[in-house]
Amino acid sequence: MTRSFPTGAAPHVAPQTNVAGVMLQVLLALVPGVLAYAWFFGPGVLIQIMLATVFALFFEALMLRWRKRKLKPFINDYSAIVTAVLFALCIPPLAPWWISCVAMLFAIVFAKHLYGGLGQNVFNPAMVGYVVVLISFPQAMTAWIPPLFLSEVELGLSTVLVTIFSGQVAIAGGWDTITQATPLDLLKTGIESGRLLPELSESPVFGQLGGKGWEWIASGYALGGIYLLYKRVIGWQVPTAVIASVIVLSLPAWLIDPATNPDPLQQVFSGAIVLAAFFIATDPVSGCVSNRGRLVFGIGVGLITLVIRRWGGYPDGVAFAVLLMNMTAPMIDRYTRPRMYGE
Amino acid sequence: MMPLTRQKKLVHEAGARIHHFHGGLQLRHHKKVSCGDPVARPPLPELLAVPMLQHAGNAATPLVRAGESVLKGQPIGRCTPCAQIHSPVSGVVEAIEDRLITHPSGKTGKCVVIRPDGKEQWVDLKPISDWKSASPESLIMQMQDCGLAGLGGAVFPTHRKARDGRESQIHTLVLNGAECEPWISCDEMLMREQPDKIVLGARILRKVLGARHVVIAIEDQMGAVESALSRAAECAECQNISVVKVPKIYPEGGERQLIQVLTGMEVPLGGRPSQLGMVCQNVATAAAVADAVVEGKPLIERYITVTGHGIVNPRNFLALFGTSFSHLVGLCGGYTQDVARLVVGGPMMGYPVASDASPVVKASNCILALTFDDISDTQVEMPCIRCGECARVCPATLLPQQLFAQVKNELWAEAAEYGLAACIECGCCDVVCPSHIPLVEWFRFGKGEQRKQAREAEASELARKRFENREARLTKLKLERAEKMQRRKRMLKDKSGQQDRIKASIERARNRALKHAASNPEGPTDDT
């Protein structure tokens, strides 16, 4: 007696991973950094993450519906949440709620879905959202609070909520009493006004490596990044290239004139370099595909960031660096195709 | 061609050090389940259906008619460039009809259906008992007459590979016993049970190729195999035969990957191992060579694994070609409840069959019954997120994600530049893809399109040439005619002798008319 069977194409093996799994790993890897961030900067951090997530999922669902795509597999792939969380980690913890709304509108609708949705975006959506609000709303986007242990005012959960949702600080004296320049702001304005680093670094905002508190957050990101490397969610090329290029390129300047140039480790642990190295520049969709291409991409991010920090108008330049490198990624890919077997 | 110095060095190197190939996967082995019992010959089935098409290319022409009796080993299918087909049993040809054949196309094809008489009466075998003094050409002819073909899966005719090899300078014969696909254990069982035959076949092939060295490559987990083969390779005339263990990384049993592992060198793109002075043969092919030469036995049976989570008692058989899969599965206790797919070959590169009525052929090394849990093809396909996992595991160092986009968008020139043709369809990229894109299926489609385009380009090139030739011919004719006219005109102008010519032509016409009247006494007809 014979029996018939339905057929299917090889390989006849269950897939090992899925997109949602990859994205979940990324979110999991962000946990130590987020916890450190919330520890030093208060509940505003977590509220920003939630806000951005809600807006991102709203726009994601809206666009999927509008583009007549299946809702479930794409909402459940966590990619919009990764975008939202990465964005929320870049903005001041007390930024007004509509900042997230505008940013996610540009990130999800313009940068992602108008380019064709998941896998098709040329630019990193989180960075597009961030740059749009950074340029459009400079005041809201530069109102950074210092780490809690440096703050003179107590910022309770209710104050934080009121500040975020009303845009007004519910404390006498308003914004001026609670905001403070970030370490990178201080460096930039300080050096530009002719002050020297030894003097500047006596400011209480500086710690051993970068800004006080900031260095621990960066370490948290690095820890998560190492987890991603271990899990092979990301390759070693981009993080290594970003961090190594920052160190190598800032080393000569520091050696020549340590009074006006921050030391390489300070460069790495300040601002968003570590976050970008492991989580943002590693975005596979908007990055390069070949290993050599990824090295070039990472070096480009490190270089452009340093150039903007030194000569540009913004204290940090990671977002611009990533977007500029996104533009060049297809060309880099063209010139870095790996040699085929037997070629 | 390789520079000679490098080749010489290679002779001593092949297998001396283990190298690596790019990518690959660590897959669960699943081989032990089918290695428990010794290999058995199944009882004769009621009917055997031997397909005339057993590989890529043209089908063989049947040499027998329905009702004819055949002897075991009698040729029943002939095919000029490919391998002959022989009757696996003695019996009566019941029919020559279209039946389901075991082929990746899933199509039906001409089969010689034989009802065995149970006598197992052999045709007169013509062994070459003294192979050591036989000429290589006579040995190659013997391989051809015995229908030998590569038993690793590609079924390339052994005599052609041998002849190609003789034309290049071969220093090393590689016997491939690195059965890298999960589940399949037929080569392992063969190496355990017939090591002497494999070594003998290796020596015959080595003589035919004029090679010096034989490297038998096995997986590093085949302990029993290693001792068996090493013992067999200890004979007095077995110098320069070495057994080399290669690490178990799929697809290290691929010809190109195996050569890279053994030598650290890559077979040139679009080239053959013979360009490196090497020839690869499957261990089962070597055993078949020994049978064919020393005993004169044609290729009519093979070791085959029947296994998978969908089989109650997995095991190996020495099955005659034409035996239906269902016959073998029945001897293994049948299918389990949750069997979902029947595959010929391994889970990575095997092809599915629509029915277990399919017969065992030269290429069938394994019947793999998989369950829903094994294949789980309910996963949704998502867009490519360019994560690059596929490129990390690709043994051909391609960029599958780029190739996928190019094939999907029909950018054939780009796909060719990115090496679509170099894809070995191993399936590694497919398995690791988090978006569950059927990459290999796309690449097969792309390769098919490229072949079609190449054929079309060839055809249009031919048409263009034909057109140009025609144009040239017409122009030439025109010129000739013009020249003739010119000549005539010149002659007309030339008055002298003109009258004579007119007279002569009138005379010729009259003669013709007279002659015609003479041969046609009833008078002139219209058809002049």
C-alpha cells in the first residue's frame, strides 16, 4: 500500500530564529543601560520609553492598516518598540510628551513605512525621529537635568509626570532651577570660550571616564552590547570600529594638547558613543551588509561624531554621523563585496 | 593551471593539516538511530520499477520489451553520455510505462517494470580479475558497461569523471566519506561493513587516474569507521592511502568544501577539482568500482538509510534499484502517527517526494520521513532585515541577502556579478534566516532564469548569425547578378561574332526540340 505526502522545498528544517526573537534580544540587552539611566535620572526615563512606545505602536498600526499589511506579524515583531526605546534613551528625561509624538511620527511613518516598511528603510528610524525634534525644538531638546545626586531639587514622580505632560515645571523658578548643562555641553562651551580642560574637569559633573552617572549608563549599554555579541545578534565589526576609531582618532589630539582635547576614554564614555556603537550603528537594515563594509561604516560613525563634537554646532554628533553613514552604506557595500569561494 | 611547484607541495599536503571553510552550521547528527542494526537485504518486492531517468540530463532508452524475460544484471537501458541501467533481478518485464520516478522534478517518467522470478539468475559476468595489469582504458570501459555513477547524490557517470581526470594531471584521489547531512548513515554503514571493498575500489580508481595518493575523508565522530578503514588500508599495496578525519560542520561533505578542508585551497569559480590535481569520489562509488571490476557486477543496488522521526524503526538496507520506498518503510515498522513529509536525501538538500511509491534509484541515499515538528513550515515569512546571518554561514562566501534582493527584482546582471551561479544550495542561509525567507528556493529560481536567459541569448546569437549570413549571401548574389548583366551588356556591345552566337543558339534550340519530339512520339506536351 502506498501513501502520498504533501511536498515542500528544502531545507526541511525548522528555522532557528525569527525577527521578533532578534528584536527581543536587543530590548533585553538594553535593560542594564536603561536601569542605570533610570537610577541616575529618575522615573522620567521610563515614562519617556513608555510614551515613545505607545506612539510608535500607534503609528505602526496606522501605517500597516493604511498599507493593507497584516497587523499581527508586524506589530509583534518588536521592531517599532526597539525604535521607540532607542529614541527615548536619547532625549532629556523631562522632555514634553509631544516630542515623542512628533519624533515617532517621523520615525515610523516617514523614515520607515514610506520607504517600504520593515527592512526597507534607508535611514535609521530612531535617529531620523531624534534629529527632526533636535533641530525643530532645540529648547525642549536641550533641557537636560543633571543626575539626581547632583540635583538640588527633589524630583518626585508627580513632578515628573506634570512636567512631561504639561511642559511646565511645577517648581518655583521653573526650568532654570532643574536643568543643567550636560558634560559634553560644558566641554564644548568651555573650550570654545577659551577655558582649559584641567580647570573644566573640576566641575562636579565629571567622573572618572565621562560625566558622572553617564559613565555608568554607558557601561550598562556596553554590558548589553557584549551580551548581543555573545548571542551573535550583532557582529563585532561595527562596535569595534566605532569605539576603536573614536579612541584612535582622538588620541593624537589629546597627546598633542591635553588641555583643549578630551582624552580618548572620555570621548568614548561621553554622550551616545557606546549606545550607538552597540545598538544604533549596528542596525542591520540601514547599515552595511559585508563585514568589511561594516568596519568602514563604524569608522565613519566614529570619525563624523568626533568632527561634529570638535567643530560642529552640536555637543554630540552621533545621530548625524549615523544618518550620514546610512546614506553612504549602499556605496560602501558596492566596494566591499567579499571575495567569493574560488574567485 | 596551477604552477607546478605549488602542485607538488600539495601532494604531500592534502589532508596533512585540517583547514577551515567559511561559515557552515553545526547541526544535530541524528545518525545513531539508524546505525543500530547491521545492513540487511530486504526480501524481494513483488514488482520493481526501474526509472530510465536517474539524474540530470537525458533519459536512457529501454533495451527490453514488455513480456521479455531478463536476467539479473542484464542491461535494460542505454544512454550514450550517461550511465547504463541494468536489471536488478531476474524475471519478466511486465510493462514499460510512465510512472512516478524518484527525481527532484517530481515528474513521472518511463520505467521498466519487472516481476522477479525469485531465481536471482545472473547474466554472464565479465570480471577483470587481473585489474593490476589491465589498461586504464579497459577499466574505464568496464565502469561504463557496469553503469557506475556517483553515489553521493549527483549521479555523475564514473567513467566520464575518470576520463576527465586522466586528461588532467591528478595526484590525489579524495574519497568522500564525510556524510555531513544529518540523519543519513548509509556511507557510514558501508565504511564499517565493507572497508576492504572501498580500499580496493580506491586502488583501482587511483590506477585509472594515474594518481599517487588517496585520502579517505571521514567525519571526526566516526570512530568505528576510522579503525575499520585504517585496518583495511594496511595492506601491502596500500601505500599512500590515508584516512583523514574532518570536523563535523555542515556542509564539509560538499566537494568544494572538503577540498578546502583538506588542502586549504579553493576550486576555481566555475572550475573542477581536477584543476587542483584532485578528483573526488564518494566512498560508495569506490565500493561499486571494486564490484564492477573484480566481480564484473553492474550497479543494481545501493546502501540506503530509512530514517527520521516519522519512521518507527530506522535502519539501513542494501536495496535493489526499483524497490519502492513503501516496501522498505514497511520493513521498518511503518510510519509514526505524525509523519508529515517524505524526503529523498538529507533534511538540508534533499527533495520531497509526493508518494512512497517512488522507487530506489542510484541517487537515493536516504529516505527521510519528517514530522510536523521537524519542518514547522507554519512560520510567517517576513521582509529581509539584512541581519547578515546568511552571509556569516555561507560556505561560498556570498551575500545571500543581496542575491535575494537581486533575484526578486530580476536584476540578473547584478545577481551574476554577486555570484548567484556559485551558490551550492546547501541551505545554511535558509535555516538561519530570522525572516524565514525561502532563500534557496529563490536562488534555484534565479539560476533557472539565468540558464534560460543564457539559452535564449545563445539562440538569438544563432539567429543573428543566420540573418547576417543570409544578408551576406543575398548581397553576394546581387553582386554576381549585376556583374553578369554587365558582362552581357559588354558582350552585346561587342558586335563582332554576335551573329554567330545567335545562329548557334537557334541551332541548339532546334536540336532540343527535335530530340524532344523523338522521345515523345505522341507529340509535344505543355510541360516543357
